[in-house]
Amino acid sequence: MNAAAIPAWKKGINRAEICDRNFTEAVRAWDGTPGSRPRDDEPVLPGSVLDARGFRELFESQLVSRHLDLMARVLRVQNKVFYTIGSSGHEGNAMVARATRHTDPAFLHYRSGGFMAERFRKLPGMDPVMDSALSFAASAEDPASGGRHKVWGSKPLWVLPQTSTIASHLPKALGTAVAIEQARRIGHALPVPDDSIAICSFGDASANHATAQTAFNAAAWTAYQKLPAPVLFVCEDNGIGISVKTPDGWIGNRFRNMPGLDYFHADGLDLANGYGQVEAAVEHCRRTRRPTFLHLRTTRIMGHAGTDFEIEWRSIEELCAVEATDPLLRSAAIALESGLYSKDELLELYESTRRRCFAAADEADRRPKLASLAEVVAPLAPYTPDAVAAEAARPAPEAARIAAYGGEEKLPEKLAPRHLAIQINQGLHELMAKYPETLLFGEDVAQKGGVYTVTKGLQKAFRGSRVFNTLLDETMILGLAQGYANMGMLPLPEIQYLAYFHNACDQIRGEACSLQFFSNDQYRNPMLVRIAGLGYQRGFGGHFHNDNSITALRDIPGLVVGCPSRGDDAVEMLRTLAALAKVDGRVAVFLEPIALYMTKDLHEAGDGQWLFPYPGQGRAMPLGEGRVYGEGNDDLVVFTYGNGVPMSLRAARRIEAEHGWNVRVVDLRWLVPLNEDFIRREVASARRVLVVDEGRRSAGVGEGVLSAIVEAGHGALPMRRVVGADTYTPLAGAAFLVIPGEDDIVAAAGELDR
């Protein structure tokens, strides 16, 4: 396009206004001959799979999406709307909504206004305009998130709210598809029809992200093994990511021949031409139960968001060429060519949709907003202590327990005291007997029984449909867990080492733990993630096997982290963590100290003082409850957890002998959230305080303990912290130079005596 041929008004006005005017000008300028108005059940244009009724409804959904975008751009400057990443150019995704069911779980890209407007048709009495306006306005009455974020979501329409940045939602979408199929194999009743599919939309730029790639790979890996995974990946290809262009043909060439993904292409800019391939992709996915990749051609007009002034980095010629591909212009042409609308009817529909959107926005602006911290965080971490305690104490069915353990004489409470690894194993047998919807999975957990044999015998007891190995991909392990949780199961994923969690942290931080918050507790991701970690392994290790970095877990909102130091505590904590998941939908991490797995002795070889009997049915540990050794000993109080507990008990004996002090050792047991009330009670009578934290100095658990002590008014007490260094863990004996040792504890106590 020659710059001289571009009208002056198109050069000097914001792009939203130009797109708006383009539509009305195109309709007024249309000079074709309208066809004979088709009946509702006739093709909208000759040769189209889409009938006239379907076109009319899809077009109305496109208009709703467009005017919500235009409304947002206008009202943002008036501080009435707080989100301007729009769907303009992507309105063709309404076809995906029409071709699918409202019971097909959907994980949507943020440019999904057309999809949502169309899916709202699936249930009577719902209003996509008002619901969206409430979300744009961050109203507390927003039915998706309660005003916490502008998200596309709806509980009755099975659209799970999420921020959908950088394709982080793809693993859980695939996980949901796998869960739909696996439910049949374990006899679990699904909350959606058995032949449902999972829908997942994303942009062409996001398709390059590692999180997206892991989902594509896992989907192909699953299909390669002939395991069903009915996920519809919808790549909405607009050719650009903010300002970085996608190379021409990249998405098609990358995915058209990818083994394990069945590829379809559809024109999302033309409803009459594109609907047939959209419908074919959906039907294929539902019938074959295979991962399906729908490459949907779209465009992006009006910029990435309201703050994206494309004219500053994109030529006017290029902008005008892009705006000429506006799907609403093509839809208007179809409407006129088919004879479904006259020009006046079309313009009135356009303007009445505008009025409807602005009226809803004005009403939404008057609705209540979140006004207190308590309101904001209400859905983040629900906790009903009495109900959780009752569920944790509820015994597993006796017949199921006996079958799981292989006979009544093998029930763990009838056996001699055992070490941590065996008791965790016995506790997992109990949970799986208690909850038939429980699945345990991860790397090497099945036949091998885990690297440390902690899951030994579980697959034999509960079959491969409930205990199974996954591919070596922590991101996908946690994505699977979310999918199973979405479908009403109780996942017990294992992350083989703490250091491996860091590769996949966002699946917990940005996805699993955020769902209750962003859905206003309408959706939950109940799961219990087991992670082997911490330091002190001898003869084996280095950074990845002796990782003591707990910080990545401590700052995840809503997460619960328990860390046992002994076997009986582990069983009682597992009961409570499973109950938290079942009752309150919580996401929890069970951090297992590897070096204590096989520990039997405390002070001397053969003393057996770190072996404990299995706690009987009905016993569970309340969230936040610590354990105190040396109740009433006030000369020195040592706060610690995990490996630090037996180490501090040994050091306490030496300190008592050297200084004549009575020493109390406090095992925190729960690291997130820290029970600050418990810490304050234990420090109230203390004369001196040591905090033994095997994590790193910066941002470790010890900082939280000291903060609680100081804020409780005990800052004048003599205090020291014995903590790991801010470094990666080296190999062999050098590892013990960077983490606290028994001698360090004794030395720190000596400093408090000066």
C-alpha cells in the first residue's frame, strides 16, 4: 500500500478508533449484490459447512468481543476499566466454542473474547457482556475471579480461570485430557461426560516457550504409546508476539509433521470458510482421543494492549495492511453477500452491541470493589480445622487396608518400630487404601519403588493404573497432577529431588496455587506433592542430590509445606495433608529429608532411638503443630526442623554437659506457613535462642523464625542463627562445609554464654 493512498485520518488517530471506523465505512461502501436470504439450516454461503443460524450467532459473538475491546480502550483512561489486552483479530476463536461443548474443560489464551461470548450460548440465562464487564472493572461481583484479575473463566461453563501467560497452562490442559481417560481405568466418576475433550488455546509466540514445548512433547510421547489424551491444542497464529514477528510458515512447518500430534489448519478470519476445519478438528479429537493441533489463522489489530503504540515501531503501511485483514470486515461481507442483513440492519446491530457493552461497563463501575485485605485473600488458602481434623482422623476401610498391606498380620501398627522411609511407605499404602481416587506417579516410582525404595510395593498393591512412572519432566508431572485434580482425583506426584522442583516451580507458583485465588475458590487443585530433598547425604550428592534451597517453596501464596524428621510424624502429617486437599482443596508439599530416610539411631550406633511405632488409625497432626523435646527447659531453646532435629538433640546433650543448661529442642515440622503463635509460646520463657536452619542463610526458614520472635517483643534475648551458606552444594565431604553441623550448634551456644 502506498503511503500517499492512505487517508490522512488513518495516520493521525489511534488504531482502535480506526478499526472501529473501518467497519462502518466498509459496510457503507459495500456495493455487491446480496444473495437470496438462506434459511437458518442452509449454508450461509454456497459450499460452506456453516449454516445461516450458526453464522449469525458467531457473528454476534464476534461483535460482543470487539465492542468489549473498544469499550475497554475508552474507559481505561477514565479509570473504569483495568485491562486492555484485547481479542481483536482473534474473534474467529468463537468457532472453537461453537464446535465444542460447555462441558469440555477449557484453558484459554487471554484473547478469547469471541470464544467466551459463544460458549455463553450453551447455557440459558447467562450474559457474557455483563460478566465480562464486571471482570474488566475488577468488581467484587465478577463471577470469574471476584475482582482479583481480568480472567476468562466460568464455573458453569467449565472455563478454568487463569492468567495464561507464556503458555503455562498447556501442561495442565494435557493433564486434564489424560485424566478424563484415566478415570475410566480406575473406576472414578468424572464431573464431565466421559467423552469430553480438553481445549487449550495459546498464541504462536507462546508456542515457542519451554512450558508449551513440554506439553507438546508429552502429548506426542503419550500418543506414541497409544495412550489416549483428547486435548485440542488451538494455536491462534497472528504472526507476532508483542513486537517480535513469528517467521512466516514457522507454526505450520513446526507442527504439521510432528509425530503424535494430528494437525488441522483453519482460517479464523473467515467464518464461512474456516468453520468446517474447526469442526473437523474437534470431531477428530473427540472420536480418536488423540492429541490434536488446530492451527487457527488470526490477526492482531489495535496492538498487544492499550499501552502498545504500534505506530512507534511499525510502519503505517503495515498497520493498514494488517487492519485490512480484520475478521469483522469479512464477517460483514458474508452477512451482506448472503442476504442475511441489509446495510442498515448490520450497522444497527453493530451500534446496539456497542451500547450494550458500554451500558454494562457503566453498571459494572458502580458495583462493589474489593475493599480489604481480608476480602482479597479470602479464597487463597481456605482452612476449616475441624473438618480437616475429622477427615484426617477418619480411618481407611479395614478391608482395603488389609488388602493393601497383604494381610492383617502385616498391618503397620502391629509391627516393630520403623525408620522414616518405611513409615512413609506404609502411610502411602494407607492413603491409597483410604482414597480410591488417589494416584501416585513420578519418575521411577513404580516397579523400582523410587530411588530410595520409598514407594516400593505400591504398584503391586494398587495396579499400574494408580501407581505409574511418568516421562522425565517435572513440569509435566505437575501438569498431570493439576489435570487429575481438575477431574476430582487426589494426585500424589513425586518430584525425585528438591533441585528438580526448581525446573518446574511455576506449575505450583503460577498455576496450581493460583487457581483458588483467581477463581474465587470455585475451582481447586487439591494435591499432595512429595519431594525428596535437603542435605546430609553421605557418599552421594553434589548440588542436585543435596539441595537445601527451600526459599522457592516459602514464598508461594497458599502453599502448605510439611517436613517430618521421624516416621510417626510423617504418617500423621500425610493424613492431615491429604485431608487438607480433600476438604479445602489445598496444594501441599511433603518435603522428605533424604538423609533421615534410613536413620535408626540417635546418639550411639545401635541405640534405635530414631525408630518409632506406626501411629494408630485416627491419629493425625494438626496443621502448624510442632513437637517439643525437653518441655520446660528454658536455659536454651533451639528451633529447627528436618535433619536439624536429631542433630540438635545430639548437640543439646553436649551443651548441657558443657554449660549446665537445660535445653529445649523445638521441631517446627510445618515450614509453610510458619506457626508464629507456636513460636511465640515456645520463646516466651526462653533465656537464650538458637535457630538451626539447614537451608541457606538468605530467605530461609530461620529468617521467618527470628522475625516471629522479634515481632513478639523478644528481640532482646541472646540469639544466634546456625544456617547453611549461600552457595551451591559441592560434592563429597566438601558438602558438609556449607551446611550446619553439630559442632556449629555447640559453638553457637558457646557464643551465647559470653
